[in-house]
Amino acid sequence: MYKVKEVARLAGISVRTLHHYHDIGLLSPSEVKSNGYRYYSEKEITRLQQILFFREMDFSLSKIQEILDAPDFDQEKALHRHKKILLEKSRRLERIILSVEQTLQSLKGGNQMTNHDRFQPFDKSQIEQHEKMYEQEVKERWGETEAYQESKRRTKAYSEKDWINIQEEGAEIDRQIIGRMDQGPDDSDVQRLIDEKRKHISKYFYDCQLDIFRGLADMYVSDPRFAKNFDQLQPGYAEFLGKAMDIYCNRMED
């Protein structure tokens, strides 16, 4: 059995989030003691993993509850779907990060990027192919998700000029953070820029909630491919960025 703080630490989300899931009936603890302490079994841990998978694909909490509570929900089949979509998203993020590095080098007077090089990383055809298959199944069983459609609408509406501005804005935030690395990850200016980085993601891509932002921080450090790309901007930047983002999340949850 796990206490609520242990589950929160294990899943990289806040205790407040778990309390909210309990309040709306999405994830109830297996036992609540007379003193109010919540305890979770392996069954609830498994359900929480599914919840986080669906959240990663922008499903609303109410829709996730409908799906998980459906009598014909197939966990193994859902996991295979999750894996395909997340792998494609991971590969696409790698391409975008590499494109940011190439753009930075170009701004410093390096090789000029072709328009194809600028926008090829934003190709989402493979992701869309897998998501379309999954979306059709979801529509047939549980109806359409507003969050999923909103995410597609936002990215499809961007023009070539929009994409250039989005990319340059993100690169400028990274440049400013790198310029303040000697001040430490908890420095007020660094934390202000980390907040800008989170807002940049939310503004242009998806609602970057704290649990998602903390997950990105972990990925930037633990995934060698992402760490390599960030460290190409500045040696040690991946670890610094991860620490700064983690500090930011802790402060926001206090």
C-alpha cells in the first residue's frame, strides 16, 4: 500500500492533483483511514498510469473516466495505442529540438537553413496517422474529445510565418536562460524565464500543466537524446534546465 505522498512522488504529480482525482471519482484510494490518510494499492497505481497516458494525449478528465470505466475497456490494447503515439511524438520532439539548434547556429553566422529544413521537423503526418486510428475508435465507443480537437485546431492554424516566430521565440528564451546559468537554477531571473518557457508551450502547443512540465524536466535530463541536444546549445544546459524546471514546479505547488 502507498500513501498519497508516495504515489505523488512516484508518478511525478502533486498531492493536490491526486486529491482532485479522488474528489471527482476518477481515482479513488483503496482505503481512507479514520484520520483521513489515503492509501493506494497496485490496482490504483495501474489505473493512474492509464490516466496519465490519456492526459498526455489531451483527453479531458471526464472522458478518461468514461473510457476507463467502460465494461469493454482493454488495457493491453490501449497500451499498444499509447506506445505508438508517444514514440512518434518523441521522434518529432527530437527533430524540433535539432531544428532549434540548427537555427541558433544559422543566427550565429553558420550554414543557412533551407525552408525545407526549417519546417520538416513540424511534419506530424505519422503522429496524425496513429491518432486518427485511435480517434476513430474513441469516437465509435466514447465520442469525440474537445481537448484533442482543440490541440489539432491550434497547430493546423499556424502559417509559415507563425512557425518561424514560434521557433525564434523559444530559442530566445533558451538563450536568455543560458546567459544566466552562472546565477544558479533558483535565481529569480532564471525562474522568470522558466515561467516564460512553460507559457510558451501552453500558448502555442498544449496546456502545459505542472505535472506535464515536471515530466519534461525529467525527460530533458534522463533521455540521452534530449540531453545531447540541449548540451549542444551550452554544456551542462540540460541538467541546469531540468533543475530549474523542477524548482519552478515545487514552488508553484507550495
